[in-house]
Amino acid sequence: MQSEGVATELAVLDRGLIEQTVRDIHVLRAGAKFDALERYLAPEAVFEYIGHSTSFPYARRYCGKVEIINLFRTINTEIEVLDSELLSTMVDGRQ
């Protein structure tokens, strides 16, 4: 459940812009364009991969721009992801 303050902030955001930004970030990450990806991340950004850590060793919380970029570099080095595309996005519970 979101606080009233967070819900109010989200209400004024352009959901189309949020969706396009998420898609842009995905394209940069998939294309290993990490320098360009950095401009989207705040120094205090937090990214969390959710999953079972024994089957997916990257499952944990990553804090800060440097740690997130290093995660993506590592994944791109260790795992080959073919034809990666976003099929849908959800912003604040809406598709």
C-alpha cells in the first residue's frame, strides 16, 4: 500500500513518459550501452532482483548507480540473453 504522499506524487506523473523511459532503459541495458544507461540512474537508485538466490545468484537488492551498472555488466558477461523485449509494462498498478 502506498502512502498518500506517494500516491499524490504518482498521480501527477505522465505514465506514458514513465513507460517510455522504462523501455529506453531496457534497450540500453540489453545493448550493453552502460555509459548511456548511467544518465537515467540517480546516485541513490535502488534496484531489486527478486528470486531464489540458489537458482539465480543475482537475486538481492542493489543500491546506488555504480552497483546497478556493475550488476548489468556482470549479467551481460555471464548470461546470453537473446531477443530480449518488454511485452508489457505496469505503472502504479495500471497496464
